[in-house]
Amino acid sequence: MSLTIGVINASLPSYFPQEHGVFDAASAMLDAIAEREGYTVIQADGIPMDATEARAAVSSLTAAGADFVLVLHGGFTMGDVVREIATAALPLGIWATPEPTLTDDIQLNNFVSLNMSMSIARGVRDLQANPVQWYLGAPTDQQLVARLEQTFSALRARKALKDARIGVVGGLAPTFYNMEVSSDTLIRKLGVTVDHIDMHTMINLMAVQDKDDVATELRDMTATAKVRGVSDAQMDLTVRAVLALRQIAHQGDYDALAVSDWPALQENPGMHPGAAFSWLEERDNLPVASEGDVLGAVTQLVVKALSGRVGCLLDMTSPDLQRDQILMWHGGGGPLYMTKDAVHWINHPMIGRGTETGPIYGAIADYEFANGPVTVLRISRHGTAQFSVEGQISPGPAIGFVGCRGWVGKFETTAGPCSAADIVTTVMEQGLEHHFVLVPGAFRSTFEEFGRWCAMTSLDVVPAHAGLPAI
């Protein structure tokens, strides 16, 4: 997913911006970012001197497909120019460079101009629905470059959701009321469309897959991870599920799937598709959320836009508050690249246990996450809110339950370090849905900025406490 950055150079009539190379240096820096990340930078012609010229500049960028308008104060800029630009609905950034010298005559007066511009923008723009981000620094300032790169990444994720399509196969898992989602709100807030697909479509497609295609896919799956205890019949069904879901995604032009993996598929054809989910996420980079979790799939799409890879959809399963860790786990799918050791295809450990036949409804991926920094994320409340926390995967008190798993500790939010008890309190009292996406690396700040560009509410950490929560 690319991003088109529209730039408007702004200044009073003055030779100082050109003398100090402000516009050229900024353009070179933006072009370097664009080349590295696959973005496109377009510049409005000239330097608008009044509202009429500013309106023309915005119109030209809009017509060229700009996703973001960046106003660069090369020198002091009159308020009518900024006010006109700020009335446009496009995401907006306003940037001022520092003074080239701190003696004699002031050359640019950019900070004052930035201050005035932000005040004007607040007066004419709904900043909750259409935020404005300010930037201060020279093109050679690495902190500024990192700040701009974060904005571009966040906006690329926002764009990835616009017109995204999610196929929901079989609907929501029975009684999972907390994961119900308003399709209308998703379209209005994020531009995401949800299509519902009858489970029989998947089952019927599984039955008619070509045997040679099944054999080829099975060879690839078993070359990547060893089969441990799963019957040939169950592996055959797993591969057929892969091919059927891949076909559904391609035919429907879906960016992600949300699949009700139980109980219908256990009745017919008698399997669990967890390993199919893992394989599609690993091989196709296609998000597949279990239990029909639409917002889980939406979160996965954002993670994919930010990191380039699908994360792992998990439950917060077993807090160990004394060790200040939480076991993140799921007995369904998860991409294989996150493992620290070998991966095995095993029978689903829960479905069928306690019966005469036992847990034969395979298969799932079994592995532990590699140690290191991770981010845990969730888009919540019909796409109107977001939660994120960073942490570290490290050894826990036990190996953890079979499936995709890892112990997370050393939690940190925007407000600073927090405990596992704080995270548990937050999950309970904010009413967060019980699926979270875990992805290797530090993405909290970018995810939070993405949420602000989408006018989401931030679900802040609630400190652990005794007694009833505050209302």
C-alpha cells in the first residue's frame, strides 16, 4: 500500500527561504523517505500568497490523489493561506524549520508562523475528526525525520483500511456477543466493508479441490513444519481448507477473512482449520481471524500495513501477577515466522478431548514465540477505539499450553512502565474483546497515531486497584 504526500511550500514574498535552501533541502529529504518506503511525493506549483492561490494548491493536490497535505513554512506565512488549507478535509501537517542563525536580523520567523497556523487551524477545523500534526526541525534532524516517518506509516495504515474488504465465513462464533460489530460503523469510521459468506460455501469448495493441488500444498506445509500425530485424513482436510479459503479470498477480493472455526466445521466435514489459518497467514500474508472476529481481522490489516507481516491473534490466557507476566496464547492459527524453535502440526488439543475418539480434529500450529520486544494491539468498539501496549517475550514459569504462545512482561504504554496487574485491570474494566494481536517489534506509537488520524478513542491503562472500578 503506497501513500501520496502532497507538499505546499509556504512563505511571504522573500528571498530568505531560497537563500537558505529550505525548500530544496526539505524536498530532498522527503524524496529520500519516499524512495525508501515506496511513497509518492507531489508538490503544488508555486508558493501561494493568498486564500485563492491556497485553494488552487489544495485542489491540485487533491486531484493528483494526495492522501496527506504537508504545509512547509519556508518563511513566515499569512493566515489566510493556512486557513484556506485547513478547511480541506485531507489529513494535514504543518512544518516549520528552525532559524539558520540566531543573531542579527531574523531570517525566517517560522516558529511564530507555525504557532499562528496551528491556532488558525484549531479555529476552522474539527480537530477530533480531522487532526492536524505539527512538526518542527531541519530536514537533517533525525528526530524530525523519524517523526515524519511515523506519520507516513500511520497514514499508510489508515489508507490500507479505506475500501478494505473482509469476508466473514460462517459468522460469529456462538454467543461471542462481545465481538459483535456494526458494519455501518466500520464503513463510516474506517471505510471497511464486511461481506458474509455461508459456511457451506467453504465446505463445498473443500470437497471439490483438485487432488494434485492438495498434494502440492501438503508437500509445502510438511516441508515447513513436521506433522506430529495428525492423521493423513485430517491433514488432507486442512489443506483443502487452505485452498478453499484462498479461493474465497481471491474471488471476493478480500483483504482479510474472519472465519467461524467452530462448531460447524467439526460437524461437517469434521475438522478444525487452525493450521489452515496459520498457513495462509504465513504463506499468503493473508489475515485470517478465528471465531468470526471482524475487529481482529481489522487489527491484523493495520498490523500488516505497519510491519509488513500479519501478527498473531491471541487470548490473554493466564496472568502470573507475581512474576509480572501474562501468557498470550491461542489454540488456533498464527503465522509461523514468529517461532523461536521448530514448528509442528498437531491435533487441536481441546476439540474432542474427553470423548472416546479423543482430540482428533486437527490441525493447529504448535510453537513458542521468539524472545524479544513485541506490541499487543486491538481495535475495539466497532472501530471507534484502540488499545496498545509494548512488552517483552521472555521465559515464563512453564512452557505454556500447546498452540501459539509466549509470556509477555515488562509492559509499557505512552504513560510509561506498567504491571501485568495494570494490564489485566485495563482489559477487564475497559471491556476489551478477548482477542489481541501480537506482533514482534515496537509499533505502539505508530498505532496510536494511526488511531488519532482515524478519530479513535484511546483506551488508556487503568492502574490496578482494589474495589469497584470508577464509573
